[in-house]
Amino acid sequence: MNPVAAALGAAFALAGSGAIAALPAPARWGPAVVGAATAGVGIAGAAAGGAAVSGTVWQAYLPDLLPLAGVRLAVDPLAGWFLLLVGGVAAVVGVYTIGYLGRDGHGPAARGALAVLPVFVAAMLLVPAAGSVSTFLLAWELMAVTSLLLVLGEHRHSPAVRTAGLWYAAMTQAGFVTVLLGLTRLAAAAGGESFAAIRAAGAGLSPVTAGGVFLLCLAGFASKAGAVPLHPWLPRAHAEAPSHVSALMSAAMVKLGVYGIVRVGFDLLGGGARWWWLLLGALGAVSALYGILQAAVATDLKRLLAFSTSENVGLILLGLAAAGVWAGAGQDGVAGVALAAALLHAANHAGFKTLLFCGAGSVLRSTGTRDLDALGGLSRRMPATTALFTVGALCAAALPPGNGFVSEWLLLQALLHQAPQAGTVLTVAAPVAVAVVALTAGVGVATYVKVLGTGFLARPRGDGAATAVESPRSMLVAMGLAAAACAGLAIVPVVAAPALERIAGELRAGPELFAGGGVDLRLAGIGSIVSPLWVAVGVIGLAVGFAAAGRALGRARRRAPAWDCGDGPLTARMEYTATSFAEPLQRVFDDVLAPEQDVDVTPAAESAYIVRAVAYRRRLPDRIEAHLYGPVIAAADAVGRAGRRLANGSVHRYLAYMLAALVAVLVAGVIR
């Protein structure tokens, strides 16, 4: 039997049995049952993906499962890469869920919320496995509905959850409509709905049809990926959802938006015009810059991580855009490197964002807050969580020896090695893209220094942080697995080279990408080389050496209290908060962030010249959301209010409406 078919069959069977078992299970055993089932679904999905990226393909047609069209499944190396990514994240989150939703845990323990979790994972696995338009749309909508139910898991406890659910529902359904229009138009133009038929007819489509399909699909897929300006749902839903759901959505679900862009743009449409990829590159650059700036000034830990996801999605889109542009310019070698950088960064982001969201859930479960201004001192109370979160932060900041460094290095190599005859547009665009990557990396370092310095180090600034306790063992094991995956991709990324070359070959995006063996990453067409293992050895060796030297020199020193300026012992009120730490960076980008600040001075009753209290409030609204979506929402509300006047209870008026609609339909039919 085909290993891909066997693994996917096991995944769907485990998802169904886990969902059914969660309903009658006792409350104390429900999280363990669902967590084990989710982990099993993830392992089976990862096994299917591993077989596919190794060269095993699989196709199946099940005509009786879906009326008219049936269900068509097709797994190739590209689908296998995303199956591996989704399955790996789900396996870690399944183990994490056992402790996070335990009897003394944080989050919803209702049977319905538990039962939906493995179904959500199965739906995500079905998206890349779909081999036709109808199957893809069915899986996409199932993924959207199940994720919405999980986001609303705590709606009884917080109004913000309901608001996040409304935003997510509206934007995910709007995105589904654009994808539906684009893919059905593509199927109609190709004369068949299977991906094989569309792929065969893709080269013969007119530029207008192909461009329209790409724009429609890009709108829907970029919205699901959280790209700016289609991102407002993401910081809300990821912040308010239970942390294990946030990890699944941020690390796995948003990548399926990236998968949709690759599948339609590179595979089904065969590349397309240059302006497609320049538009995608502009979208990626804006997402990367705006996302990391919002993360840098955020004080809500999960909201910060959500905006960081928009930043990393922007970098992935930059890689895909570079691949499309260079392939159209005939630079297949550089195009392949750019595509490999985008796909590798998608996997790297899945690893460290799983670790970071699980770490944020550990902090929230133990302290009851995700406000960085109210945290601090967790390194003593939660040493294991602090160490694991630090690994994730190092990877997310793209610093060596983190895994984010490797994929961003690949992206820079693709952007820097264009041919001299590339043309004026590309000659200007490439340095701009390099500057975007460099700026996001620098601000990203400041962002995660802020998180670690104000959230985990120093003194606790709140009661929750002062009384925090370490998380259960299953949560720490899950975070350890994610950290191990990040370490593997950071030190020996060459293990992913054969899979990336196979995918690039399938998409006709380049010849052989990597040369040689061993642990070094050698780019065949460019001549660049990086040795992540030796970089890691050097960085760790220097750190250990400095620590040993400091300890040796410290023996000759005498300990004494720190100088406190005569003001008594140092307290938490004297520390930098996350807000004050980000203040200088905020001032640099005031024109972009447009902060709203208010200082309220309350004088004493005896005299207006004596100040009794000073209150300072600062708010950093999402400027794009306010200026782009605010007028749209206001207009929709006005239309809705006006529409109420049409329904006044008169039967005669309703009959007139029906007659007018019938006449309009008849007239339209005659004109056609």
C-alpha cells in the first residue's frame, strides 16, 4: 500500500475517533484523550508528508463522498512539504494540550471545544492533499469553520473573544469568497476542475483571465496568511484564542495561505507575468515592516507574537516574489534559491512560533496575564519555560545559531545575486528588498530583547509573576520537542535540501540548488556557502568561554550591594517596563505608528498649582485598520440601517419586491 495513503488514512481515522471519544469522556480524561488523538493525527500527517517529499506521490478519486464532483486527492512533493509542516506542529501541540487543558489548566475544557481540535488538524491536512477545486474549497471551509469554533472557545469569559470571532469570521469568509471566485473561474477556463486538467490548460489562458484569477486567489490566500493590509483578524484571533489553538493557527494554518499562493501562482498558472510577483513583493515588504513595528511596541505577549507572524509571512512572500521575478527573467538558479528560502522559512517559522506560543501559554497559565508590563522575574519562578522561550526568541530574531538565520541568509543570497542585465525595475527592487530584510531583522532583535528583558528577567511587577510556578511536564516536553526541531533545522538545514530541490524541480523553478554533502549548505548556482554547525559551535564556544572567564575573574572580587543613589533598595518600580523600553523605537517611527497619548494632571483641592496626581495613557491603534476598514464598516452599518426601512411589515410591499425581482431576472435573461 502507498505509504502516503496509509498515513493519511490513519490521520483521518484518528481525528474522527478522537472527536467521538472526547464527547462522552470524563472531564478529567478529556484533555488527555484529545491531546493524544491530536498528536497521533499530527504524527500520521507528518509521516505522509515525509514520504511525499521523499518522492512518493499518490492520487485517489472517491466519487461517492461528494455529490456531483466527488473527492479527488493528490499528494506531490509540494503538498508533502506542507503536510510535514502541519503534522509536526500538530504533534507538538497535541502533547502540549494534555497539560494545558488539564484539570488545573487554563483554557476551555468543554467537550465541544475538545472534540473540534483533532478535526481542525485533519482539515488542515486535507487542504494540501486536495487534488481538485471542489475538494480544496471543501477542505478550506472546513478548516475555517473549525478554527472559528476554537477561537470562540472562551467567549463566555471575555467580550474581546467575541469581537475577535466576529472579525475572524467576516474576514475568513470574505477571503473564501475571493478564492471561490478565482478557482471556479480558473476551472471554467480550463474545462475541468481537477488540478491536473487545470495545470495542462494553464499555459493557454489569456493574460486577462490568468491575472484576474491570480488577484482573486491572492486576496483570499494573503488574508488567511495574515499579510498586511488583510491582517486585522490575526492579532485579535491569535491573542484571544487558547494558546494551543494560537500555536496551531500561527505556526500551521497561516502557512496554508502561503501554500495556496504557491499552488496557484507557480503550479496551476505556471508562473505568470512579472507584475504579479512585484505586487506580491510589495505586499510582503509592507507586511514584514508593519508587522515587526507593531510587535516592537506591543505589550500584550500574544498580540506581539501575532504581529511577528505577519512579519515572517511578509518575508516568506518576499521569497516567493523573488522566485517568480527571477524565473520570469530567466535566472532559474537564483529563482530556485529564493523559492527554497521561502519554503525553508515557512518550516522554520512553524518551529519557533510553535515554541513561542506554547511558551506564552505557559506564562499565561501560570501568571494569569499576558501583559509584559505586569510580568518579570519569571526566570527564577519558571526556569525551564524561560530557557525554552529564549531558544524560540533567538530563532525568531534571526540570530545565529537560530534556524531563522539560515532561511533569511538564503533569502538575502537570492536577492543579492541577480544578473547584471536584470533591468531597471529589478535593479531597484532588489536593494529595497534587502533593506527590508535588514530592517526587520534589526527591529526583531530589539523586540525579543524587550520580551526577555521585561517579561522574564529583573523583578516581578505583578502578583501573578511573583507567585508563578513551573508548567506541567507534558507542556515542557512539547516545548522541548519544538526547540529540538528548531535546533535541527538551525544546525543541519542540509537535511531539507533534497526535499527543497525536488519541490523546485516540480515547479520548474530552478536546476540543482545545493552542491556537495556534509553539514555545509552550499549553493550550486551562486557559489555561496554557510556552515551553520560551525557557526553554532563558535557562538556557543565564545559564550562558554566568556562565562568561564567571568567566573574565574569573579573569585577575586568582593560582593557588595549595588549603588542605589541613596534612595533605598532597588524595586520593580525602578525597572524598564515593556512600554518604556519600546518608547525610543516608537518615537523613531511615530509617523507610521501614530500613537495616541493623553496626560491627565489632577491638581490638589487647596491649590491648582499643587499636583495631586498625573495619569499618562498611551494607545497604539492599528492605523491601517482604522483608516482602511473603519470607513468600510461604517458604510456597511449605514446600508444595514437603511435596509431596515424596506421591511415595514406590509405584505403588499413584499409582493412588490418579489414582482420587481422576477421582472429583473426575466429582463436579464432576455438581454443575455
